[in-house]
Amino acid sequence: MITEPNPSPVHSRKDLLDIESLSAEEINHLLETAKPFKELFTRSVKKVPALRGKTVLNLFFEPSTRTRASFEIAAKRLSADVTNLAVSQSSVVKGESVLDTVDTMQSMKVDYLVVRHGAAGIPNQIAKHSPASVINAGDGNHAHPTQALLDAFTIKEAMGDFSGRKILIAGDILHSRVARSVSICANKLGMEVGIFGPPTLIPHGHPDYFHTFNSFEHALEWEPEVIYLLRLQLERQSAHFFPSLREYHQVFGMTRERFELVSRKGIYIMHPGPVNRGVELTDEVLTYDRSLINRQVENGIAARMAVLYWLQPGIPSPTIEEKAET
Amino acid sequence: MTNSEPLRTEVLSRKDIDNKIRRISSEIIEKHSDRPVAFVGIHTRGVILAQRVFDRVSRHRTDISQGTLDIALYRDDLDNLGTIPSIRGSDLPFSVEGSHIILFDDVLFTGRTIRAALDELMDYGRPARIELAVLVDRGNREVPICPDYLGHGMNTSKAEHVLVCFDEIDGKEGVYTVIGETR
């Protein structure tokens, strides 16, 4: 029961806007911090007083139940007070601009703003404008950093390390902020990243480190240890990028046949939820012992607690230039 | 370490520490002869102190549980610290409800660490009793807390630092007062 001396602390930031601006050291620090937070969930009192007296505002311009609830539980387990503001109930529909809304919130002395918006870059704008710590909870096709952190935490928990491990991200890569954040995070942590999906949904000019494949079978020959199935965002696509859901499942989904091979090889399956049954995956996948999907949900709370604990409202955020020097 | 040589005075030698730990151990055995107790060390050096007392006491007793406590999330000064302390987590692998707990820390100073530790313990359950064992009590209390088992008591000024060094993590053994240097 010998303890190591306190490791040198990683400095706090004001905001968490994307994964790109985090160093591997900072990501690892957050994953280490999430571990003791998860252990709290087994206590009779699942709450610690670290953020007592602080206020967290969930500012959601786009519908979300899971992410919002996850942030809310995370904040409450740190003893912060939480207010939820959903767009349909707010004055945004009455014509107030985003920054006006934030100004109004600022008068209420909010310490942390959790922002989800349909347009990329809105959280960054708010962060520049507000002394509160801003956490991006998903902005357009840009980023969803806490999703990537909870996924990395889940992978580490399941596999122990990242170095040289292979993750295959499958589905609608083009529209997915999850794919963008998860792939950048995995790459920073030393994983090999493969992407697979309908050619119309693979972005042109993706980074060189991505491995690409022309069929699911071809991708499985690459021997990934984790398959990350993306949610087909049926509500978001106006254009038709593939012929039909049935065909999508046959060509790009986790069919029964593919699942047989996957379970034989013991490949982990992840999904950011909520799943479209029969589209990205079949029912069997949900009860598969190496499906990490439910664990992702549980770990989301711990990872978001680590983020809330790490960020410090009011401190100046390092600019990109300063960051490059260090 | 600053350029100007800090003034360092030895308060307890290796042999003194050993004697103090022996005395704390026998007091605990005497007082708790008839019931199981749990030793809980506060990170970092309280954990080592608890371990050392455990090593002695467990020669006579087999019913002692061990745990560790990380009070970072219960501190009352998180807002005033330059950096956020890293958390190592607490580990209490026994039922706190109804238990007799002895808390261990290396130095007792303002008492705020112990206050935080008590809050955290209560969140795990309702212990029957909590006692406190410290190697050094340096005075200057800011909350009404006092030790049940004490190695060495002394008066210090707030400007001084009391440095406890244990072989396990510091590579040397001794208790020092230091002016002009922090760990």
C-alpha cells in the first residue's frame, strides 16, 4: 500500500472546445482523473463537494437527452448546481442572438457553460465572450470532445493501453463530430485509426494516418481490436448519400454474419448511442460480452466529472500560438 | 530549492520516529484489545504511517482492516490553489458503517485536512467511532480537532514548514523544521 509522490500536476484550462488543442499528456491526465471519479459510483453517497457553490448551465441549442443528462449527473455528483436551458423554451425563438443569450446567462453568474449547437464554432465564440468555462457538448460537424474522452477511458479500461492498438470507425464519417473527435483522440494516444463507410460519407482530404478500406470484409482483415460504429444521423441528412437503410445495413452495418466473425475474434464493439437497431447493428450485438456500449454511458459521467474538475473558470486560456511553443 | 540555503533543523531522527511509531502501536493495541479496527491513512505520508503501525500491530492482531483516503475533492481551499490537485482516489475495502476507524496523518497543523477527511468518511457510511493518530502535532489549529495518539508535539510558527521524510518515498528518514523552503 505504498503510494507514489504526487505526480506533477497538469495545468488547468478555462475551456474544453475540441480534442485537437489538447496534448496527449492532458488527455491522459483527464483519463487518470476519471478513474477515481468512477469509483465514487459504488459509494453510498455518490457525491463529493469539489464544486460546491458553483453553477453549471446546460445550454442546448440542439435536442439531446443522453448527453445533457450525463453532464447534469456529472455536475451534481460534484455538488454543483445545474440549470438546463433548452432552445425551445428559451428566448432564442423570440429572436435573441446566441451571444445575447450568453450575456443574459452571465448576469446570472454562471461558472460553467455546457454548450451544444448545430453550427460548428459557436462554443469557441462563446468561450471568447464569456469568463465562464465553456465545454463543447457537440457543435455541428466539428467536435464532441467529452465523447472522445469517455471513449478513450472505456478503451483503456477494457484493454489497458493504447499504443499500437487498432480502432476501426465505421459509418457516416463525413457528418460525424464524434468520428472527428474520436479519431483525433485515438491518434494522439498512439492508436492506429481505420475508417470505413459509404464513399459518399468519407470526407475528402482526411488525414494521412487514416487507413481506408473498400469493404467491411477488407477492413476486418486489417484486424482491428475495436470497431466503433457511428450512429446514422437520420434526422440530419437531407441529401441521399446511400440508396436505402436496408442496403446500408447489408453493406456497411454489423450484420449477423459479420458479427459472428467479430465475436469469434473477440473484437470490442462501441457505439456513441442511441443505436438504430437493424441499421448500424443487430440485436445480438447489444448483449455481446465485448460490447462496450453500456459502459460508454456509465463512463461518460466519470469522464465529464474529470473535465468539470479540471477546468477553471476565469483563468486565461492559452492561445494556439502559446500552445505551439510548449 | 532556493539559492539561499534554507535553515533546516532535525526534530526527530530515524530512531526517534521508530520509537514514536512503536509507542502509538502499543497504545492502539491496549485501547482496542477487544474489537476490530480499521486503519485509514491520508495520502500521501499518512498512508505510510498507517502501514508502519499496521506492520507492528498485525503481529498481535489479525482483525485490522486497512484503507486509504484522498481528501483532494473535500478540500475547502480548491478555489485558492494555483493548480488543481491530482486525485488518486480513496480505497476503503471494508464497511465503514458501524466500524471503529483510526485515521493516520503525518503532521497535524490547521486541522483542515482532518476536517475534510471526516466529511469524506461520513459519505461512505456512519462509523461507530473515529480516532486520530499523527506523528507530529505542530499546533496552530484553525478548527477544534485534537489527536488521540500522538508521536511528538511541538510549537511552531506559521512561517515554518514541518517536513516529514519517509524512506519509502523520500529516500531518507527524519522530521525537520525548515524556514525558507517547501517540499
